[in-house]
Amino acid sequence: MNKPVNSSSQSAQAASTDAGKDFFNLHLSGIGYLSRVRWVTPNGRGRKSEPFLCCAINAMHGSVEDPNYSYLDLRVSGEEAIAVIEQLQEAVEQDRKVFVSFKVGDIYAHSYERTVRDDNGRNTGQKEPAALIKGRLLLINMAKVDDELVYQREDGEDQQSQSAQAGCEGGQDPADDDTGEHEPQPRAGQRGDRAERQPPGANVPVRDRSASRSYGGARH
């Protein structure tokens, strides 16, 4: 639920209220390639030890003809987003081209140490500092597998993302421990000529379609 914010940025930001607590929402919407779908079981006790779903998205930005990519490492929040990502997990593991439009919240920079590899990908035994962008995946608005539409979210429904973000706790995210040695690798559709790098419908704004919600019965 939204609560008015007395500031000049009222039209750009909303404050979510959960059990009497107010939060400022920072949302990022975009399109990109889905990868690294996995369940993570953190070290800890009680609620902090519960497994959670994570994924990565190589988000596109810049020129439509020759886009750039930003690697996002995300924790999936909310039942709706979890259900969609779980449905897409098999296609990701088969290294198929999974293209999504998405909404992310609570982005932040996370630093870690990664293994230095030589030109052939071999471990050199050395470490170097690195950083990536983390956040929470709140919504999947559309998904394509190998350029075929497999999921389209109904337009005009944003309550799920607000509920997912309102239920998130502050402080360090247990997903911070899941950096591993994973690097932002090119996904299918990001190699070769420019035509391959720009899938059909990639330049359509997020939530610019009004088809019904349909993973299982969509066009395969």
C-alpha cells in the first residue's frame, strides 16, 4: 500500500507501509537475459536459514542497435516472481536463450574477491577485488524462450511487487554470501552479429502489452 511522501520527488518515489513501518522504494525496470537460477541455503538459524531463490539478469541498456549489458545478481522476492522463475529454470539450465522484462528493487553494490584466470580460463591461484550489483527481483512482466513468448503478465497489477518489497528485511542480505566465483558471462543472444543480440520485441517498453498471464499454455 502506498503512503504519500512530502517531498519534491513524490511523483517518482512512493513509500511502502508494512506493519506501521515506512520504506522508500527504489525500483529498476528493464529487459535482459536470465541466467544462474538456483536455490541457496544460507548458514544460520531459524528464519535466516531458510532456502531462497536467486538468479542473474544481464540487463540491456544503451543503443538498440548495439546495446551494453549490466550484470544483476538477484534474490527473487514474492510468490508470483518465484513461480515464474522456477518455471523458467529448466530452460536456463538447458542453456536456451531466456529473455525477460523485469522489475527490481533495493539495488546496491556488493564487493568480493574473485579468482584471477588466464586467457585460457585456468585458475592462476591469485585473487582480485571485484564488485557486482545485487538486488531483489520483484516482478517478471514478460518472458521469451528462444524468441517464443512463454509468459505475459496482466497489465495494471503492481500490488505484488509492493508486497514483495514490503516484506524484505533491511541490513545485510544472506545472498551476499553467494558470490562464488561466478563472473558476468555472455549469455545466448549476446554473441555474434547485432541481429542476434537484439531479440524480437526487445525494444518494447516494459508492461506495454495486455495479454493474459500464461506460462504453461503459451506458445512453445
